[in-house]
Amino acid sequence: MNKKLMAVAVASALAAPALALAQASTVNIYGYINAEYGFAQGLQKPAGGTQSWDGLNSPGSYIGFKGEEKLGGGLSAWFQCETDTGFLKGDQAVSTLHNATQGGWCSRNSALGVKGGFGSVYIGSWDSPMKRAVGKHRVAGETGWLGVQHYLISNGGTYTGSFSVRNSNSINWDSPSFNGFSASLSTTSTKDSATVATAGLKGRHTSGSLSYTAGPVDVVVARTVADDNRSIVGAGGANGLGLKDTAMMLGGSYTIGAAKISALYIDSDTEQSATTGMSRKSWNLGGTYKLAGAHSLMGAYTVAGDTNTKANAQTTGFGANSGANQYTLGYINALSKRTNAGLYYIRAKNDSNATGYAVGGQASTGLVAGSSNNAVIMRLTHSF
């Protein structure tokens, strides 16, 4: 009997540390699944007639793991590994149609960091402060059928200057809140400059934001500078030395009762060479309104301004009337705390000298200048 009691005591002693470790673990699994089905019509082709299609998409879907360990003295170490789960890719080219996304583990916001009274310092792949600031005040989606990022800070029409980036090899800092004020700063390493021919290239992407949040008011200003950026992603880095792509953003939201109104404005410039470049001013205005029970409405108006060049060239897609706009209207039903269903209508309109904008950022080759197109979208989302 004593031997049995001794064995039980030894087993309990060995199991206790493992049990304590399990109890202290803070690792959580989280995620977001988004399924969209849309039907679009009205794409006008130069050869005549219009084109219609339907498509499935799952933009922004992900699964993640995150955890935190208390280090003492008010410090904590934390990690996050977030992976894309784009299981519907109906908007891809024919060569990849119906294939799943090719992203690997930790393909989205993923980092290792330390936080305390100074805020949070972390390294990894993370959305730039510019991208986060735009997303916070942008009414309508980023990508997919409801996406408007191509009007705002991504490539759209003939404008080539994407500032909607998730920077790999980045060093980041998010401050704590001081009387409603907070800041974020991010910069990348310059290792990629070793892969191009021209000496002296940096290829650094730096972005920062300053926010103020108090009661119903939330405002932010953000700026991004990409040094020699085009030389790193371009052919051999022959012409990139000293070139910069820059963007400035101002946004804000105001909540009053069941309504929330948001607006943002973006001024961006790119340099393709020492003598060529382009600029575009864009904005988004929209709001949401919560009805009785589980029902709510949303509406947004997004404008991509003219794509202007240094030479002020008036060619197709550049100069006066080379922008576009998009209306988005939606109804959302909160089926539960985690699951929403929605029905949306969107309409995109190219200006008289613009050819490259279409509903939801869908591929839009060979459009007639000044053409318009529209779509109806059904959406189901679940978060966990």
C-alpha cells in the first residue's frame, strides 16, 4: 500500500510542472473567414458589347496563433503568426483559376516583440502604419468584390504607386496612449539592396502615423516614404538611386448615436525616373448606421483623382479626366456575435479619359474610356 501511495505521489510531483505550464499558457487561436459571391455586368469592350460574369472570393480570410508571456517588471514578450486562408480565388487569371492561395505559414501579420510602458517593439511582417490608418477609416473593403484600395493607396487605372503594403523584414513600434494621442512607426531593413547591381541603393520603406482618440472623435495623419523602392522591385536597379515614392494621408471618424461617419484623403507621388513620375489625390467618404436589432446599413463614395504626370501628358489614362469613382451601398444582418450576412450593390464609373477601374478591383483589361460597371454581392463572414 505504501508503495502505491509513493508511486502516486511521484507521478503527481512530475505532472505538477506540466500542469502549471499549461495553466500559464496564453496561446490563442483566432481567425476570420469571409466568403463573397458577386455578379457583375456592364464592362464595355472596344470590340463592342458588354461583358458580364459571376465570381467567388474570400479576401482578408486568415487563421492566426498568438501568445504572451509575462516577464516581470511590467514587461511582456509576445508573438503572432497569422496565415492567409484565401480558399476562394475566383478573381485570378485563367492560368491560376480555381487554385488555392500559395501563401505559406505566417504569410500575414506575424511578429515577435516585447511590450511595456514604452509601448510595443516588434520585428516581422506587419501592415505599415499607413495601411492600418487607411483601413481604420475606410468605409468599404480593401480587396475582393467590395475592395476600394485600388482607388486609394494601391495601383489603379494607370497609376502605379502602391502604398498598401505589409512589410516583411520590418522593425516596428506602437506607442501607448497619452491623453488620447498615440503613434506608430515602421521601417524595413535594406538587405534587398544586395540583390541589385547599382551601389548605394537602400530600398527602405518607412511609414509613421499619429492618432488622437477621445470619445466619439478619432483622427489620424500618416506618411510613407519608399526610398529607391522602384529600383529594388524593378529590373536590375539601374535607375532607382535617389528616387522616392511618398504618400500623405489624413482620416477621421465621428460617432453619434447609432451612426458613424468616416472620411479620408490621400495625396501620393511616385518617381519612375529622374524626369518622370506621377501623382494622384484620392478620397473616401462613408458611414454606417445601426438599425433596430441585428440590422445595419452602410454606404461609401470613393474617388480616385486624375493620374497626373510630371510632363502633364494628356494621353489615355493620364491627365484630365483620368480618375474614377465608386458607390457602395450595403445591408448587414448580424446573425450572431461572430457571424454576419450582407447584401451589397456597387457601381464603378471611369472618367472620360480613364479605362482601368472596375467594380471591386477586378481585372479590367481593354475597357472603353469612360465606361461604367456595377455588381451585386452577397457576403457571409465568421470570426473566431
